[in-house]
Amino acid sequence: MKEYQTITEVSGPLVFAEVDEPIGYDEIVEIETPQGDTLRGQVLESSDGLVSIQVFEGTGGIDRNASVRFLGETMKMPVTEDLLGRVLDGSGNPIDGGPDIVPEERQDIVGAAINPYSREYPEEFIQTGVSAIDGMNTLVRGQKLPIFSGSGLPHNDLALQIARQATVPEEEESEEGGSEFAVIFGAMGITAEEANEFMDDFERTGALERSVVFMNLADDPAVERTVTPRMALTTAEYLAFEKGYHVLVILTDMTNYCEALREIGAAREEVPGRRGYPGYMYTDLAQLYERAGRIEGREGSVTQIPILTMPGDDDTHPIPDLTGYITEGQIMMDRDLNSQGVEPPINVSPSLSRLMDDGIGEGLTRADHADVKDQLFAAYAEGKDLRDLVNIVGREALSERDNKYLDFADRFEEEFVEQGYDTNRSIDETLEIGWDLLSMLPKEELNRIGEDLIEEHYREDDGETVEAAAD
């Protein structure tokens, strides 16, 4: 193995060195500083006689006297089923005080895209226990459904709640036991305080036993942030497609990841794209998000919930904009609902799950799920429109029908969306709350629900269903 002492420049997280042999893209590099420290890096660009290296631990201590060794292989993640219950740093090294990892395999972190011909269509329900998601914007196995949040909103609390509560009911009910459920939690650029909250919650609730946690803190190098989600997804793919787990990958915060891309792009003096982000950011995000899915003939699945904070609450910002193009919907968190004390503050109106219709219904959730969801959306939308009218003409000027819709919108937020971060609702509980709310409205207003379902579930004034009253 050749060793070079030919560093010509250090720029931000990048080191430039002269070489006299071809060096492969993404090749792993070891840099030994004059102080005796060994730092790891990766080849970012290779041309005749010159390579640029991004250093994971930061470039502190590196000068022209440092030695550079090229290892001749790309970065790999040591994977094993024993990773469950472990806490790792952003580069995949244990930080929980446990034993060293003895890997069954070492897999390339870049990963191969799933062949579209081999993909199975996502259509099995994942229960998160959160009514605003399960009832209105259902998550299905193999989907990528991001959460769009804003600075200061409690997206971390929602992420922890989903990590704690998420299950595959169909597998739990099957006599054979089915595949096990696992959570991969990748945190990028979070503060030490947030990291402590995450770990306290994981340990208090016992969720850590079925989880693998990757922690990249705000004071860790930006370059490591670009590796963390790839480490997490490589672990998820191994557990899903080699060990048969249903894996839910939660990545927070993708905005910090994109900021790291921008920082590296600036250090490389690349021509910036929209708002200074690299022009290849769409491709880079797609390489991460498209690693969700199911493969024909394999038991397991990889489902993703990326979380991003929209700068300035702007959903046209490049990060949420490009994420929305690649993923299958979004869950929108709302600042107004948060200020009202609604937990979790999910605004169901602009939220969307494009694969929901295939993952609900008889045999998956319940036969009335689709109709209840449609009617709740319609009634809530009408109630919110009437709020604007009330500000102009006052509530007394509205009809009795309009007042019922106003009351419905208030109760929908207070009883359906509001549930706290410690309440785990089954899909049956969620739909029953939906029927309680819909029964506020006259039957003739329920024009999106079949008559047989109304007969079965609609509550009369005394709380009984129509069917029970007839008996």
C-alpha cells in the first residue's frame, strides 16, 4: 500500500493530494496526522495526478506533513442481526459502551437500487398508533412518507412516538407469527440535548430492543452527516432482505443532511444550484429515498419516514420541494395547531399518502376506512372554510347546518388529531372516533359513505348505532 505525503491544500472538510496512480471514486482513505492521529476519509473526486478527499472526522491537525494511504475499497457497513439494541455514531462505530460488533457481512453503503421489475407494489398497512396518520394518511409497507415540519415544532416527539408504536397488525395476528418488526433511527445534525431525549425515551419504553440507532450530532463533522443515512439504510436492507424483518427507517433531519451537501459543494467550488444547494441534490436525495420498498420473493420490507424542517416554513424551498417529487406523499405539521396545544400538530388537509388507497379496506384495515376518511376530509374542509366566514359575519348569521360543521371542525382537531404523544390508538379506535364525529352531522350530509355502512356505524343521539337500535 502506497503512502503519500503530497497534500497540496486543505479547504473546509476537503483535503487535496497529488498522486501518481489511478485512484477510484469513493475509495476509503486513511490520513495520519503529524500528531499520530489516524483520520478516515473518502475520495470525492479523482483526476489525473490529483484527488480531493472528504474527511469524516474533520480536517483539524492535517497539514502538508500528513500521510495519505488509499485502501483500495469503498466504505462498507459491518452488518449483523446483533446490531438490534445498539447505538452507533454517524460512521457506524458503537458509542453505547457495549462490545465490538462482530459482523456477519460487510456491505457497501452506497447500495444498489431495487430493480423496478422485482419490486412488489406496497399495499400492506403499518399501524403507527397516530390517528391523523393511520386514519387519514395511511402508511403502507415499502412506502416513503416524509414528515414536513418547521423549526421549533415537535417533530422529534412525533418521530419517537412512531418509533415506539409502529407495528404490522397483519403479521401479529397471523398464526405463524410472520416477520419481526424493527426500527432504524438515523439522527443527523441533532443537538446533544435532543440526542439525550431520544436515548432516554428509547431506553424508558424498551423500544431500543428492536431498534438500531445512528447518532450524528451537530458538533460532528458535516461530512459524516452524508454517510449516516447510507449506513442506516444499508443496515435496514440487510435486516429486511437477508433476515426477513419489516424495517421502518426514520431519518431526522434531512435538512441538516442537505446543508452538509451544500457545505461540501462550496468547499469544492462547485457551481451552485437553487439557493446555493448543489445541482445534483435531487439525484442524491433520490439515491436515499428510493432504497425503500419490497422485493418479490423476499419476506421483509423497508419503509421510510424522512423528517425535514422547512426553512422559513416554506414548502417551495428546494429541500421539501425535491423531497415531494421523489416520495409518495407527505405529513404536514402545522404551527397554528401547535400554538393551540394540539399534540401532534398534524394538519391533515395538505397531508397526503399516495399509496393509502391500496393499503386500506377489508382484510387490511376495515371495510369502512376509505369512506370514513373521505367524509372526514370533506366535513373538516367545509368547517375550516366556514371559520373564515365567521370572522366576517359572525356565528349568529350562519345556519344550523353551518354551525354543526363549525363544531365538527373544532372537535375533529380536539378529539381526532389531538391524542398526546403517549397514546397508542389501534385503527379500530381511530375509526370509531371518526364515526363519533360524523354522527354529529345529519345522515343526509354523509354523501361519501355507503348506506349499509351508515346503518352499521352511525350513532343516534343516545350513542347506539342505527343497526343496534333496530334490534
